[in-house]
Amino acid sequence: MKTAIYSGSFDPVTKGHEEVIRKSLKFVDRLIILITGNTNKKSWFSLEERKHMLSLVTANSPRVEIDAWDGLLVDYMTKRDVDLIIRGLRAVADYEYELVYALTNNQLSDGRIDTIFIPASRETMYLSSSGVREAAAAKAPLTLFVNDKIAEFVKTRAAELAAPIKN
């Protein structure tokens, strides 16, 4: 049984993330969606909220597991005995960035861990979680970017963050 890990911040999960999940399930038996921390990003959603949103958009996929990890990806993969990483690519810049991580993870694992890149479709190649947050803050229609099941949740968070702080 082949298992792979698809890691990211998923803050929030986009239709592009969903596309990578769907495509991954064509060639792996099980996919662990791993929410990882990124110290360079200010999150809109808590870990539990991101898990909840991912569970909503993957509810019909029993081969998906959602987990979280706040350490080296290689350590998690060793703990779970998984040797395949899935990464989505939107543009050439993504490839350059992701290639460095793929090579680093391979080296840190003594060649045990490999990475597969899945290119985005034309419909999702522009999507990013930060772009979705910007669109939400500008009150743009979100169903172009995120699943209907979480659009209202993202809109609500944007409104909460825009509200003035009361003393």
C-alpha cells in the first residue's frame, strides 16, 4: 500500500490544494495531508480550524488522513514510515523553491524520501492561500478560489480581522 504526504499550511485550503489531493489519489493508496507550521507566515486560522476545513473538503475521501506536525518533515515521515512527498507546482518559481526542499529532504533521509511534483491546471495555477486571504479581505467572491463548504468561514474570518478592536 503506497502512502504519500502532502504538506503545507493550508491557511485556508484552496481549490488548487484540492486539485493536488484529487490528482495524488490517482497514484497513491493513502494520502496524509500534513498541516505544518511556517514561521514566515501569519496564520488566519488555528490548527484546529485548518483541520476542520480540510476535513470538510475531503469528507468523501476515506483514503485521506489529516494530521499536523511542528518539526522537520523528514522526522514525521520516518515516524510514519512514509517515503513519498507530494508537492503542487503553480509556476517555474515554485519549481525552483520546491526543488531545493526536495533535494534537502532526500539528503536528510539518506536517499529514502522522494518528492513528486504535480503541476497545477490553468484553472488553479494562480491560486494561493495568501491570495485567497487578500481576496477575502477585499470582500471578493470566494467560491472561485475555495470550496463552497468553507467560503463563508473564510469570509467571516476576514470580517473579524477587519473589525476595529474594542477596548
